Amino acid sequence: MVGQDDHVTRDPLWRESVMRLRRVTVRGPSMSPALSDGDVVLVRFGAPVRPGDVVLVTWASRPGQLSVKRAVHPDADGWHVRGDNPFGSTDSATLGPASVHAVARHRLWPRPGRVPGPRH
């Protein structure tokens, strides 16, 4: 579905300044077991980021790609993030620090509730 302002920009975060909440569908195995391919989470733009949060990020080397990862720690160039699945994630170990755009605290579908925390 094309929104009325899609002609203004192709930036996937074009609504960031207008919409504070957005539904995001998780794709791929990188956040398993906490989140699975097809899970829908609610993200909040502008929310404070804490280590352990699930976040919506981009990398300078992949400008059109949005990813859902777990925040590890901040540094001068952004946040180090990683997927919960060490065997199926491309994250800061490969791409360096990421820009965090939003924080996901709630899963909407298929099992509504809080996003599970990191496994220890």
C-alpha cells in the first residue's frame, strides 16, 4: 500500500518525525528464539535505548535496510547490536555500530506481550 506522502521521499523512515509508533514485521532468523520470522512488534521512535533492548536499526553501509537487533552498548559512532541467534545474524560484529531509530518493547502477533529479554 502506498501512503499519500510516499512520493516525497523513498526513505524507509520517512514517517519517523510524524509517527512515534509503528508496526514492524520481523524477517529472518536473527532474533530467534526471542522473535521469529513473521512476528509483528510495536516500535517507538525516540524512546530511550538501554542495553538489552530490541531495536530497529540501520547501517551506513546498508542504507536501505532496516534490521531488528538487540542493543549491546553505545559508542561514539552509534550502538553495537547483535542478533539473538549467533548462527543466523549479520550485525555489528560484521557491520560495525548501527544507528538506532526505535525501540521494540511489545510483540503484537502471534503471541501478544512484552518482547522477551536477552538470554543469559
